[in-house]
Amino acid sequence: MIRPETPTDHAAIDSVEEQAFDRRDEANIVATLRAAGTVSLSLVAVLQRQIVGHILFSPVEIESEPSYEGAVAMGPLAVLPAYQRQGIGGALVQRGLEQCQQQGYGAVILFGHPTYYPRFGFVPAHHFSLRNRYVEPEHPAFMALELQPGALQGRHGLVHLAPAFDGI
């Protein structure tokens, strides 16, 4: 079952993030985004009453003429190691993208594995002339997806993620 996170889920989500990445960075990002009130959508995957996966979306700004705030960043996406490669992450991505589209977001930006995310429609962000402060624009991990056709057309600019991502 996939559902929105609740405050009682925070400790379990923290554990999922830490175990999935074998470090605290992503759990810290999630906590910082929550504390700042900059979570657009946060979903959990539950199996047998245990949270086994988590995905989070947060607002981004694309510095262009005019500035565009109809996009979100996807990530982190985490699944407990024992439950990876069973479709849970894909289900979280799919449900998250559907809900973001229903909420009216036009595009999703992410930094992720370049062979995993194209199955959901993500393409290299440089196809939209987008840049970022973290990696070269042509870096294969920097990807974008239009949820609304044409949402990124003419948005040539710098993508600003929430400050929580600055330390990673």
C-alpha cells in the first residue's frame, strides 16, 4: 500500500532513508525539508504494517524569464535493502508523479541513476537547457520530466533546489 506520510511515520522514514543509503545524508535532507515546511508531497510504501519505502517531492524554482515555480524536485527515493528490486521504488515513483500531476505541477527535476529513471519518462535536463549548481548540465544524473506538455519549453535557466540539498 502506498499512502501519504503522517507525523507518526517520521522515525520509520528516517530509518528507511539511512538503511537504503547506508548514511545519514538523505535522512537529514528529509528532516530539514520537513522543518522548513518545504515538502510538496511525501509518500510511504507499507507492507505488513511496516514502512519499507519512501519518496519525497519538494519545490524548485527555475530561474528563467519569467521565473517558473511550477516544478518539484523528486528525491530522495528510498527502499529498505531487503525490499529492493521488487517494484516498490517504481510504484512510489509512479504514484508520486501521478499525484504531482494531479496537484498541478508541470515538471519534475531529479538527480538520480541515469539508467533507472528514463523508464518513467525522465530525460537529461540539458534537453531543456536547464542548469544547476551541483553538477555539469550534461551530467547524466541531472534529469527532468514534463508532467504537463510544454511546461519546460522556453525555461532555459538555473534550477534552484531547496537549501536542504546544498550540503550533499
